[in-house]
Amino acid sequence: MKLHHIGIAVKNIQNSLGDLTQFLSFESTTIPALVTSQKVNVCFLKTNDVYIELIEPAVENSPVSDFVKGGGGFHHLCFEVDDVNAKVSEFRNKGGIIVSPPELTIGWEKLGFENRLASFVYFDNLPVKLIEFISKK
């Protein structure tokens, strides 16, 4: 299991990207893209080995809308794994709640994550409440 990215929920990707690049440098960034299934726009900022994902609500009823209204910030950790289904099952057995079952990341070609299995698991009893698992390339 390897850390792939850190998700940060923001009100506005463009403004946040501008703010971050004043203080940090990134190897590359993706163009913001709509993830229809999650009702969010996302942008990935590449550092050495880990990405930072900026997440912006695309619509009022986006899953991150209330979180952003409360100030946003750190949203989730994403780990790259060999077998998403097995990892989700393991974490469910440890008390995790499946927020989104494993599904293919169709439509993510602009982000470089096309056709990878991804799933979110929620934990009420951990400091990190939301963990995403994504299959290796």
C-alpha cells in the first residue's frame, strides 16, 4: 500500500492553485476536470512521489459542498493498492463504512487515472475519516 495523494476540499480550485503556487512548487499540474460520479471538479498537483488533489464542488448538492461551506481543508488520503476489492473488504471488516463501492474511474483520462478501480471507505473511529483506495496502473 503506497500513499498516492492527499485530497483537499476547496471552494475554488483556481484561487487555491494560485495561493499554493506562491509558496510551493510542483512538478506538474493537471487541468481541472469534472468527475461526474462525485459531482466535483478536481485538479492534481504533482510533488516528488505524492499528488495533492484539489477538490471543488461542481454543484450545490456535491458530496463535498457542506464540508467546503464549513471551511474545507484536508479531506482524505488515497492509497494505491494491488487489489482494491480485497483492501475494501479488509477495511470493512475492521469497521469501515463503504461510501462508494469499487468502480472504474471512467472519464478520468484528463487526470491520468483512466480505468483504475477506486473506492472510498469512511471510519468514524480514526483521525483520518475518509480513505480512498485506487488500483495500481
